[in-house]
Amino acid sequence: MASEQLKNIFLSASIPLPERDTKYYGTADIVAIRDAIIALTTVVLPKNKIIWGGHPSITPLIYYIMERLGLNIQEHVKLYQSLWFEHKFPKDNNKFDNIVFTKKLIDGQKSIDLMRERMFSENDYSAAVFIGGMEGIEEEFIMFKKKHPHAILLPIASTGAASKVIYDSLTLDDFKNERLVKDYGYMSLFQDLLISKI
């Protein structure tokens, strides 16, 4: 399948760290975060593309599923990495051909902002999925929503952490669905709320 035909899904996800803000780690369901990422990758990748800012707790999981599915990595994934974090890049990075490296600026936050700006402006998206995470996921939600107002937004509140914070902040006009809070059957959840709608 040619990459032009693939619909882009943005993934914003991470596993919260205990030494960071307790409002994220305190509600995080680590098993659910991993299950949701594995399910999303399995359901989305055969006919679509996942784009994400490489997080060391997420990239190896995506690569594992790619291997299991036997998909062409170049066509089905796109990974953005800021050179600010070059010393922390996960070793699985070298298994992906389709990586966009963004400049290292004067500090970490500016470098991350540049990476996100490029990630959101260089691609058209059909949807964004938010899983677990910390303050970066909240920042990406706000930025993504502004840049892609017509895309489907799925904060998976059952994974806790920043995704639950995002879900709880949604107004009645936004997309709310109790399945995002209570449904741990992520394969069918993504099939019903994402794949069938893009």
C-alpha cells in the first residue's frame, strides 16, 4: 500500500515516572498503558500510519508490534526526535528508517516545541490518541487540537495519568464517551471509535 493512501494517526503516549508529578504517576495504570499501545499499533498499522515523538518507553513497544505484524516500517510509521535528547535515544531508534530529527535549540523546552511544531505542521492527521503520559501529553493535546481541529481526539482515560486529566477537562461539546473511561478491551475500542470513523 502506497504511503499516500495511509491515514495519519498521531500517538501521544508515555509511562509516567514516579519521581515526577504525582498527579500523573498516582493514577497511571502501567499495564493498561502498554495494552493500549499494543492494541492501537495492532489495529491501526495494517492500513494506516502512526506518527509520534519518540519516547523511550513507547518506541520499543511499537517496534515489537511492527515485527510481529511483518509490516514495512518505512510506510507505516514516522518517528520525530529532537536532537536535544540524542544522548537518551532508545536503542530501538536505529531499527526505524523513517525518523525526522529536529534541531537542538538553546534549551530542552524550546527544542521540544520545535519538534512538536514540525510534527503537527508537516503532516495531515485523521485522529490523535492520548495514552497515559505526563505534562507533555497535555501540551501536545492543546497544540494538536489547535492545529487539527477536525481530527478525532481519543484521550484513553482508563490508562490514567495525563490522558485521564485531558478526558476530565473535556466539555460537553467535546468528544466524550464512557468507553474511554471504562473499556479495557482496547482492540475493539480502537476498531469502533477510531478505525470505523476515519
